Amino acid sequence: MASSKDITLKAGGAVYHFKFLEWDTVFFGRDCYLLDADNSILVPSAKIRAMAAGKLKNSFVTVKIPADSDNGSIAFLQTMGFAYIDTEITFKYAGGKAKDPSLAPGVKVLELKKNEGLPCEELGGVFRYSRFHSDTRIPKEKADLLWINYIKCFRPSKAGRIFIAKFRNETAGAVLANVSRDGKRSRLFFVAVLKRFQGKGIGSALLRYAAKKLQATELTVGTQAKNVSAQNTYIKNGFNEVKETMIIFHRWS
């Protein structure tokens, strides 16, 4: 949804649309934006660079663009102050009809209708491969806190789902999912198992349970290229089709 605080810069055939991010702005204490590549024409323009320097002063901007993007566009983003942060791989679920998860003794998986009783601090602390953790401008403690606060504020709805695993009645892991407005697509964007419960197949059980619950949608999950362990887990559990690979840049000013 468009915000009155969005910024669109145009010059010649170039269009750069910056989407205002309210939650991020509150958390980081400065204006935050996403350069919306899908609604922009990212061609080099000295006028765009000059306008951005003024309009985006004292801000934090993220952009994700396909890894096979034109080298000229990528080079121009770097002249604007964007620095490479990470590479994100999106896997599509291609496992057919999801089966019930195989559960180890003492493990139970379920969907939460209310965000209550989650060990938010522990969950946020174990999720260490996000783009925020890869940015040297953001201390690890700050990146952890971002996810801790996000989990605390997440409210289950038709558009947002929470799946958890319990081991002997103690929360051991969680998966968060976003569902598109038309209900045709869903994306798992937070998959975490607490350290003391790892190695019990809980991550796989969560993924299979989420896949079964969301099997009527096109289901995807993303992870960073350096997180090989997560990639192996996703592939093993039916997320074995690479849908896209995106390069992530951040711009601080």
C-alpha cells in the first residue's frame, strides 16, 4: 500500500520509487525505505543520483535486485552509495502434496492463533543469518533485537501465520509465514529452532507442517547464500526448486 511518505524520483527514462518503511523507521530511529525495483526503472542517471542525495539524507535504504541484473544498473547503485550486503536465495516448494511430518518422541507441532508464550528473546537470538546480521553497520545485538521485537509484534491472521514445535511441552522452534492478499502465494520468512533442541528433526517437522497447512498456495522460503545448513534442510523437505536469487544492497546516509 502506498504511503504519503513514499518518494518517487524521475529523470528522463529513469524512475526510482522508494517505499517508506514505518516499522523499520521506528526501530532504527531514522527514515527507512525500500527501493522498489518492481515499480522502478533502474537506469543510470546523474540527476537521480543528485536528487537522491538530497531527498534521502539521513536515511537507511534497502534494495533487492535479481542476481542477473544489468551490470550497469548495479554499478550505478554503488555510485549512489549502495553497498553489497548479501545474496538471498528463494526456494519454491515442489514436493507435491505435503505429508504429515514424522515426529520424534516428545515433539508436537501446531499453529498458534494468538501470539502468546513464545520465547522471543531466544528465537531472535538464534536467527543470525539475516541481512541485518550481515551489515557491519548494525551490531549483532541490534540485529537480534530487531527480530525479537518483530516476533513480539507479529499477530496471527489470514495474512500472517505462526507455526511452532513443542518438545515435552516447551516451545522448541517456530516458523512465521506471510500470505498474499489473494491467498495464492505464501512465504516462510523466519525459521528457527532453539539451540538446545537442534538435532531432533524439529526444523524438518516445522517445515513439513507449514507446507501441509499452506499447500493450497505457491509456497516459498528464502535464506542467505552463506547459510548452507538451512539450504540443505529446505531441499531435503521439498523446497528443491530455486525460484530466484537476489542481491541485497544497503545505503546509509
